[in-house]
Amino acid sequence: MADGARPATGESGYRRIADWLLLEGNRLSIAGGVLLLTLGGFLAVLLPFGPSSVRPGSPMYFLYSSLLTGDLTLLTVVLSINQLVLSRELGEPGTLRKRINETLSYRHDVEELVGASTSPKSPSGFLHLLHRSLEAQAGELAALTDRVDDAQTRRRLRSLSDSLERDAQAVSRTLDAEDGSIFSVMSATVSTTHADQLQTIAGLQSGDADPVTDELLRHLDRIEATLLQIDVARKYFRTVYVQKELAYLSRILLYIGVPAIVGSGLALVLYNANTVAAVPSTLFVGAVTVTFVLGFAPLAVLFAFVLRLAWVAQQTATVPPYDTESSYRL
């Protein structure tokens, strides 16, 4: 699509759906949608063929056995998830002290870079501080650009300052509109990349254009340092978000997995009871419908959460100054 062209309606709608499904949508709502589709598919088979489609002699008995086995396996998944989360939180005093000192050192470096006596303790406020500083630096760069004699270099510097200002303002607007949670901080920067700006700065620093003043070079060095510190922050907050999301996922899987296992087990008992005693048809079909959908609930939850975690990993896999294609691929 050419620069400045408006996206087609279909493409815009696709983008909104992809945004909601991959990032913005409530994970439990997406899991509920998957279960509704499962229920619809089940009823689409049950209603035309009636109770005979789920009679004791049907393959439903073996399906419940598979669901029971699969849901039990999820307990192992939950254990593995908790081990992964705890492995980053537990450690010896020396290891923990080193991690704390490195974090404090990074925070002091940022405060010195942006000229702040103290930095906010919240992730949202910390990112705000960095992007406000970046926006101010972009304005200073625009002022310094007017002193450059070479027209081509002036255009490159003006394009750089404009792109930096747009990026800083976009992230700040997103942070202002969100609730300040760790997810909102991560989502505000998940699709941002400064590879192009860093590449332009590297070219200007290396002298591939007409020579620029020492003052301008020092200012470019400061902008480059700010961009790198921003990327460290977004990578760190992404790590915190993933840890919290995995811990939350493990709890949800336990909350839903245990009833699903019990439901599948009771369904197997009901199938055995129906072979030796007459179970009312209404009760039998109702119990089968509920337990069938419940048996798929852990898989639906796993699908919804892993979908977003995988998307976040795809979008933030590279480290500056490198960049990769990041378009939607559903």
C-alpha cells in the first residue's frame, strides 16, 4: 500500500479482529467463544440425530476417556508452568542481590540520561518518563537541524526527529488511555521498533553524509542511548508480564481443569450406569452436553492464553538494531 493511502475497509476490519484476538481481547472471553463454538458443533450433530448419537454404544465413551486423559495431562502442564515461573523468582542471596543491584544500576543510568532526580516506581510511569525525554530530544534535534547546511542531511535529520516524536507521542497516548497495568505497558510498546531510527543515527555518526557539528553528534549519541534504554525497559516489562500471565494461566487451568476431570469421570460412570439401568433420556442428553463442553474447557483456556503469549514473543523476539517482518499472520 502506498504511503498516505487509506487501508481498505476489509483490511482495516481484519486488523481490528486480529488486534482483539491476538492482544486486546479478554482471554476468558475468547476461551468462552471457543466453548460456544464447541457447543454449537455438538448440538449441530445431536439435534438432527437425537439421543441415539450419544447412546452408550456410540464412540462418546471413548471420547470421554480421551478427554479425561488429556485433562489429567494438563496437571503436568500446570506444574511445568509453575516451575518455570518460580525458577526465575527463587535463588541464593548472592544471585538475588546481583539481580537487584543490576536493576538499580539500570534505573540510575536512566535517571542520569533523562536528567531526573528520581524515576517513577510504576512501569507505566517509568516508560512515560523515557518517552517524554525522547519527545523532548526529538524537539531539540529539530532545532539543531536548522543549522545544518547540507540539504540532504537536513532532510534525514528532520525525518528522524519527526519519526521519533511520532513514536514517543503514540506510546504516551496509549499509556494515558490504559489502566497502568503491566499488560497495558507491554501492549503499548509490543509493536514498536526503533531499528530504522538507530540505523539512521548510525549512518550520521559514521559520516556517510556531510559532516555534522560536534553538538549534533553528542545529541545523536544521547538519542541513541535513550532508544536503547527504552528497549531494555520494554524487554524487562515483557518478561514481568509473561511471568504474571503464566502464573495466572496456571491458576485458571486448575480452577477449570479439576471440574473438567470430575465431569468426564462422572460421564463415564453415567455411561456405565445406562447400560444396566434406564437413565431418563433428558437427563442423559443434558449431562452429556454439559460434560462434553466442560471437558474441552481447559483446552480452550490454553488456546486463548498461549495465542497471546506466542504473539508477544513473535513481536518482540529481535534485539535492536535488528528488525524482522512483524505483520499479522493468523
